[in-house]
Amino acid sequence: MSFAQLYSRARLGLDAPLVMIEVHVSGGLPHFDIAGLAETAVKESKHRVRSALMNSQFEFPPGRITVNLAPAELPKEGGRFDLPIALGILAATRQIPAHLFQEYEIAGELGLSGDLRGMTASLPFALQTHRAQRKFILPYANVEEAALSECELYPAQHLLEVSHHFCKPCLTPYLKPANIEAHTYTVDFSEVIGQAQAKRALEIAASGAHHLLMLGPPGTGKTMLAERLPTILPVMNEEEAIEVMAIHSISQKKTAIQHWGVRPFRNPHHTASGVALVGGGSDPKPGEISLAHNGVLFLDELPEFNRKVLETLREPLESGKINIARAANAVQYPARFQLLCAMNPCPCGYLGVQNQPCRCTSEQVLRYQNRISGPILDRIDLHVKVSPTPAHVFLKPQAGSENSALISARVRKARNLALMRTGLPNAQLGSAQLKNCCKLDTQTEHWLEPALTQFNLSNRAYHKLLKISRTIADLADAADIQLEHVQEALAYRGEMGRKR
């Protein structure tokens, strides 16, 4: 036999398309060729494979070796094809049998000594392998992550272990732990003194998955509040958690297994580029908005971000996904995140603060606030002012401040009401669902009509107002939206929302 065929998988966004690895060994002058739209790292595989085979005491064939990675039009990247290529050469030269190859999908980068090294995107690989009803041979370094799927895994540390397995099965299936230790937070809402209005806004935002902007001077606790939002968010279900782990798997910013089910919290610096925020590169990787999928994206010092960078948020805020097109390929990543922003009211930060004069002119304040475009502000549901905490409250805080567990219980109850009603958080309701879930009585409609004209709210802002009102009603365990719920929701449009 001079021909062998194995299965592996490439990486294309969150997908892991099947790759058939064909190896043919023939006579002629020594030559090693890899075909199939392989990038540089894949073409360099021949050097790693040759050294790994020789250092593992196998015979490296002296003739012509041709490796085809099919389908030919699919881009191939990384070192994941090293192991299957090496096994294909061994089978084609009859050094190991090939009759079990059809039962497995194989991936792993080889060191020059034959050691197996980890790879990226092992979880999407394992998910697709399970759907194909095959077993997965992979490096030990990736087994914990891949075990989040239901795939039957056979981890190995060296090329010799895998080659022996095809002669006489010796690899042991990986048994994942029955229970994963729950993640515990090191911060809590009970540590926040005062700021009742901001806490209330965060509770509403968490209950309905609404976007939130906090506006206030330096030192009032905006960042402190933002960091505690994840502590009151509902734990993700299994499908959401796997999707989050898969995104981190391909991004080379892996999440520890102990964070399973915990919603992401991403806090990029204001100097972040557009590619860092939305993703990209020659081999498109997910950006911060995708890494925040099913979680929170916190943008501190919002006006300091480049305006063009902020404008890239428009599409994902509406659609919950981001499309990245490059010359070589185009991928789509999910990006349904909860946007949380914080900013100062002016460049010096003290506009409207008592006993702290503002040094900015009206032109400077207007120019600073106009760094954020109207369409971006219109997409942020809640705007809340965070004022300095009075000295008497700060020096003598009241006992019994609510902790994250108490707030989280209310959030879960409100979120469950929304899910039972439509299957979606209130922030994601469509136009048809709004008509059924957010009906207003005659009194509320008469009160709201002049308010909409006074605040000059767009159609989008009006729909967001209804969604927020529905969330407030859920927190109050009310079957229908009442006037007081709409009034509170309108109060959260804030100065930044009304000035446009």
C-alpha cells in the first residue's frame, strides 16, 4: 500500500469543516509536497513531520511524498495537520495498519521529537466530530477544553502512543469530571456605598439584557459598579456556555474551565483599534465584541474611543453578529453582548458637581459629548447619572446593603418571566412581539404622547422605552405595563439621550 486517507478538520470562523488528508508515497527523487490551499505553517509541516518520524525511530521514505488536503478551495492554517500527515505516511509505507482510520478524526502539532503540542479551536473541532459520529485523537493539552463536548476523546502525548494505538488500541478514552467547580466572584454589590439609582439601573439592565450608559464625574464608582454587573447576571445555559467557550477557543484567549457558565466581561482600553474591537486580520479572529458574546462589553471613558471605532458597533448592536470579509475568506461571528459604558460629563469631569467648579467652556463640553454619535446613543437603552456620594453616607454607611445574591434572585425571576413569555430577553423583542407583550392602557398612551414629542424620541428609542417598561413591570411582578413603569423607563433616557 502506498496510499492512505485520514480525517481532520480546518478552522473557518466558529465552524470546523471536514478535511480529508490523502497521502501518496511513490518512487523517484526525494520530494515532499503539500497541496490544498495550505498556508505557510501547514507547508512547514513537512519539516516537523520528517524530524518527528525519524526521532521516533520510524523509517522516513526516500521517495516522493504527496499530501493532498481536500477540499482544495478551503484555506488550511496552523500545525493541526502534523499528526494526521505523519500517520498517513506511516500507513502508506505499511509501518502501521490503516483499517481503523475511518473511525477517527485526528489533529495535533508535532514537536521535532514527536511530542504532541496543543492547538487552537479544539472545542469546535470536537463538536463537529461528535456530530459526524467519529472519535477524536488529540493532544493532552486540549482535552479539558474538548471535553465540554460529548465527543469520545483519545488524548495522547507523543506520536508513538498514537501509532501504537492503530496497531493495538492502547489509548484510554478521556473521562471528564462529573461536576465542574462553580466559579465564585471576588466582588459584590454590598461593597458599593450609596448609588441607589445606579444600582437600580444595573438591576433593570441585567433583567432585560439592556444596554446602559453611566454618566458622572471621576471617582463616583462607575467602574466599580460595572465590574459587579456580572455578579447579578443569570448563569448561562449549556448551549450559550459552549458557544462562549468555542469563541474563546479560536481566539487564543482561552477561558479557564472553572469559568464554565459565567458570562464574559470584556473591558478593552480606549486605545483599542477597530480590528481589536470587531475582529479581523488576514486570518479573521474574533474581536472584543465576539469575546463578550452572551456577556458584557464595558467601554470605560467612552468619548476617548476613536469615533470610527465606536461606529463599528452599530451593526452588531442591532443584529447580534459581525461579518468580517477579507480577500482570502469571509467569516461570521456571533456578537450578542450587553453594552455597558461609562463617561465623564465634560473633559475635566466636574460639570454640574457642587463645590467643584468646572474648568471647561460650553464649546469644549459640546465637542466632548459630540464625540459619541447620535445613532450610537440611540442604541443605548438606559442613561443614568452617577453623582458623588454625600460625605455622611460615605463615612457612616448604613448596614444591610443588598448583596449580589439578593439582586441576582430578582434578576433571575424577571428574566425567567420574559423567557417564558417569548423565549427572549426583553431587549431582544421584535416588532411583532412588542405589540403582544408591551400593550399600554389609554391613560398611559395619553400621558406618553406629549412626552415623546418633548424628548424628540426616535422610533427605535420608543421601542426601547417599551422594552424597558416591560422589564420594570417584570421586576414588579406586574402582568401589564402601568404608567409608573413607563415614567421610570423614560427617566432613564437621561440628558445624553434627550439632547439629540
